[in-house]
Amino acid sequence: MTKLMRRYDPLAAARNWSPKSNGSERESMNITEIFGENTFQQEDLEERLPQAIWKDLEKTIEEGEQLNSEVADAVAVAMKDWATEKGATHFTHWFQPLTGLTAEKHDSFITPNQGGGAIAEFSGSDLIQGEPDASSFPSGGLRQTFEARGYTAWDPTSPAFIMENDNGCYLCIPTAFASWSGEALDHKTPILRSNETLDKQAKRALKLFDVDAKRVSSTVGCEQEYFLIDQEFFYRRPDLMTSGRTLVGAKPPRGQELDDHYFGTIQERVLSFMLDAEKELYKLGIPVKTRHNEVAPGQFEIAPIFERCNIAADHQQLMMITLKRIARNYGFECLLHEKPFDGVNGSGKHLNWSLSTSEGMNLLEPGDNPHDNMQFLFFFTAILKAVYEHQDLLRISIAHAGNDHRLGANEAPPAIISAYIGDQLADVIDQLLNGGAKKSKQGGLLGLGTPVLPSLPKHAGDRNRTSPFAFTGNKFEFRAVGSSQSISFPIVVLNTIVADAIDQLCTDLEEKVENGESLEESLGEVIREALSDSEDIIFNGDGYSEEWEKEAEERGLLNLPTTMDALPKLTDDKNIDLFEKHQVLNKREIHSRQEIWAEQYLTTLNIEADTTESMAKTMIYPAAVRYMNELADNVERIDGLGLENRGSMEMLKKVNNGLNDLNDALEELREIVLHSDDESILGNAAYVKDNVRPAMTKIRDSVDYLERHVADDYWPLPIYREMLFVK
Ligand code: ADP
Ligand code: MG
């Protein structure tokens, strides 16, 4: 039997897309008009609420004051009116359970009235509190199934918004999600709590510098990387459907070697998608700023302007949802996984983080003369101290199955946490540690060797892409965050560890001042001491190099290559003490997170292993057998004709070898899976990592070998070349 028909047509994928609005007229977009169109913004509130009520609410939003029920009732009415005017029929408390995704359950505004009609109703209590039957969300032991109550609570600091669909729309109210006993079952609550402690400590420090701030918050802006592939391919790959990444697949002859994709001209269909996605994001009040092609073929990036951490985290979730949703309108699937394609660059999410007062002062702005800017140096030092003391927590905050494929693979920062600070600040710190800082290196002008081009101001320090945590001008950039993950826990960790470091420095300072030292003198001493304790965290060299690994070890820095090396440390006494001291997470909440994340890791790997096995057995194996039959027939017929059959014979042997190897690898995986019986989740997860993962790699190797030998028309899966290059 021969069969020369592909089971799908990559050409169709390339041809058969059409933009959603296939009208010939270009739709013009007025950003200022549509921006925030679907969010219930402060202006809307101010306009619709009685002045006194608005003032009260503003205090809650801006200064973190307790909300009262009168305000809630008034807001509920205003919010319902706004939403129903926009056509919303339902509302939902929108929250972020520890799955890392978002959750919603819709309720209609409709209440029947006596005359047989209906009115739209929505009260203050509907707004403030919801009670989803939340027993199916992970609680890591915080909630037994028999006490299934969970509550959602309105977060007035993050604007409500409307989600649209061609057939209707609904109101989403950002909420926190907690158990019956008040323990946080979500990602939002700890962010709010951590920002509270950060606010308190930062204001305490600012007082020393005579700066009056209403509120200090961390600010966050994320650069999100993602892949787009044609849906035609996505649905033909069980691995992409179950795991978001390809579990088998040989490297294409051409990957990113030509460096031709990064910042390249954006292909037509992709641009159509981007414009549409951005429009949706603008409507949701998400300030998207940049877009470009990334390093790998089929890889792109989008970044918004920074916002307060809590809102940025909500918006990040919305951004991921929106990218996925809109991609489908263009026949694409948007892949957010950290490593969708082996051998091709993976995706990350740079988390830019800084501190800002509500009056708009960026506390990490060094100015032209950082050596002279004690306030900046104080906060900068606190951050370095925090990162040094809590490398483990930063590493844990980015630990999950997807990111294990990416960290330390010469495309992303290594699993060793260090901080890059650039030449200028390294020099200032050097001076500080050796007596006192007298000057700051200046950048000067960059001449381009021809008078027609302008001279450009040159930064005093270059960039460094290999650092996991880099100071980039007036913010730190946490570069090891994974593309698919919620940014909440990394924010919680940064907020808390920095609050703690500020707390420690302030305590030292206040003590010195009380003992009669001048503020200036004490500041110098405290900063110097903290820097000399934590300077080992500073590394300005090549973070991808092997030498760095050795040097980091000599410096005593932590190197935690995988999730299962990092996660067990979450419950170390040091970490429990820290989170409890700052009332961000209690012991039970920390243990529950550890358990949930270990379980997620375990489940992810189990799904991957099962999928690998079933694809190998039910798709790859049969394809190879069919091709072998054809080859075997051919060998015999050629022989029958009295001709030399070396070619077919060799190929037959090769495919047969591949098949035998595949068989052995599959047996091995079976054995391993049968023997995982550790009772603890952490133990099981570690076992799976150490044993299942290598077995999957063996299967993959045999499959990829077969992919290179089996006839193309028999191969049942879209291959890398098609997925990465057909747009
Ligand atoms: P860079 O060129 O260093 O990458 P950009 O200005 O392009 O800097 O910003 C990259 C990301 O950093 C954007 O998402 C931006 O919003 C964010 N960002 C800039 N300033 C801050 C800040 N003060 N706090 C938090 N994020 C910031
Ligand atoms: Mg950047």
C-alpha cells in the first residue's frame, strides 16, 4: 500500500486566513477615545458618585483606608448603571486562585418583579462579597472539602471592567479570594498585604529624608514574550493541546541562526492580530506600549507601561487571556509556554519593578550624580541586601515545570540569582566601600563619525542580558520570570524582602541617630555596612558562562537548577519568619502554597509523560511500521527483479533500529511510572523529576530520529519547520 497524501496541508494554513474585519476600509483607531472604554475608571466613579462618597472611596484607593458599607452601596449602584448602559447582563467576581489562572462565575443582574417583568439589581453586598462554591480550587490543605466555603472580596483599588463577546458582555469585579477562616487562597491578597508592609517601611525611610508621601507602592511593567502558530498545526499536536509545548519534534534545518527575526518587519497577518489585540487591551485600560518580533521564528513580544503592582498583576492576567483569545480570530494559537520548541529560544516575561510615591517620585531614580544621592543609595542598597538575603525566595518565585526548561539554557538567566548594577553604580559602590563616594562616572556623548547624524547622549552603563536581576536605569528588571506564569508571587517576594531590608536599615539608622550621630554620618555607615555584607550578590559579567557558575559557588551563592531544588526551601524557618513578621503570609498559607505548587509540578510532568507515551504508541509507532512495510515490500521486489537492494535495505534497518529504541524507551518509562509510590507530594515530584524526565528525553530522541527517517507523507505530526515558519 502506498499513500502519497498528506494528512494535512500546510499550504492551506498559510493561505486560508483572513482578517476578522475583511472590509477594505481601514478602521481608524483613536487611542484616547477607546482607552479605558471598558473599565470603570476613577473618572467614571467621580462623575457618578456624590462628592462626599467619592472622597471616602478615594481615601481607600489612594491611602489604603478601610471601606465602609455606605460607600459600597453607592458604588454598586453606579457600577451597575455603568455596566448595564454598556449592555452588560451579568456580573462576576473575578479572582486569581492559586492555579495561576483566573476564575469567574457569572450571575445575572436580573431580579423578577411582581408585575412579571424584571429589573436589574446589584447591591453593595453583591459588590463587596461573593461566595463561590470554591471547593474545587487548590487550597493545599487550607480548606477541607467538608468546609468548602470560600469568599471573594472586592478590591476597590483595581478597576472593574467589561469583557466583551460578539453575543454579549459582562462585568468583572476584581476580587480577593479567601477561605472561611480568612486565609488567602489566591494571588491577589498577598500582593495587597505585601504592598502594605512596603508602604509602611518605605514611608518610614522617606521621613528620614524629609519626604512626605501619601503612599508608596511598587510599580510593575512586564515584557511578555509569546509564540504564534497556525491553529491548523496546534490541533494536530496532542502535546501542544495537553501541555502547551511540543514533547517530540526534531530541530528544523533553519532556526534562529540567521538572526533575521529579532526586530524584523512584522508579517501582515501577525500585525493584524497585534493591532486587534492591542485595541482590546486599550479598551480594558491596559497601557500597551511596545510590540516587536523576538529572537525565535514565530516569537513576539508585547509590553505595557508600568502601573501599581496590584493593577499590573491584574492586567498581566488579562493580557495573557486577551492574546490567546484574539489570536484565534486570526487562525493562530498563542503559545505562552516557556519552551514550546526544543532547540529554539524559549519565552520569558521580564518583570520591571520599582518603587514610587503616590506623588510620582520614583525612588530608584539615581539622577545624574548617584554618588551624591543618599536617598537613592539607601533604597538601592536595601534592594541589594534583600536580594542577597533572599536569593532562595526569588528563585522559588519563578520555579515551575515550564521554567525548568528555560533557566540556565544559554538563552535565559541561570538559576543563580545575582544582581547587575552597571559600571556607574559599581564604581559608586566601590568608592563607598573604600572611604566615601566623591564622583559619578558620566556617560558623555556618542559620536557617530559623521556630522549629519546627531550626537547621542550615552548612558553611563551598558546593558547586560545575561543577568537575572538587572538595574536598568531607574528600575530593576527581574528577567527570570516565565512567560506563562502569574507575576503575583514574584511581586509578593520582591515587595516583602525589600520591605524587610528597609525595615532593618531604618532600625539601624534610627538607633544611631538616637545615640547622637548625625543622620548623614549614620546613613553612610549603615549603607556601607549593608553593602559590604551583601556585595557578593553583585555580578556584572556574563551570567551564561561556566566560570560564573564556579565563581558563584565560591561566593557561596545559591544555585538551584530546578523547581524541585528550590521549592522545598519555601518553608524554611527563615522564610516563614519573614512572611509572618510582615503579615504577608502565615505558616499555613506558606505550606499550602508549597504543596499546591509541588502538586502542579507533579501533575504537569505526569500529563507530559502520558502524552509522550500515547503519541509515541498511537501515532509514531504506526507511522514507522507502515513505512517499514513499504520498505520491506520494496526490498523483496527489488531482490525478485535481481537488482541490488542496498538502499531500501539500509533504510529499513535504520527505521527498524529507531523503532526498537523507541520500544525500549517506552518500556523504561512504564517501569518508572509504576514505581513512583512516595507518599509525600514533594517526594513524588522529586522522583518524577529525577526519573520520568530523563525517560521522556529518551523517547523523544528515538521519535526525533524516526522523524528524520520516516517518509514525510506518513509522518502524523506537523513538524517544526511548518509550525515555526508558516504564517
Ligand atoms: P528598557 O528599555 O530598559 O527595557 P523600557 O522603558 O522599554 O525600558 O521599559 C521596559 C518595561 O519596563 C516596560 O514594561 C515599562 O513599563 C517598564 N518600566 C519602566 N519604568 C518602570 C518603573 N519605574 N517601574 C516599573 N516598570 C517600569
Ligand atoms: Mg527591557
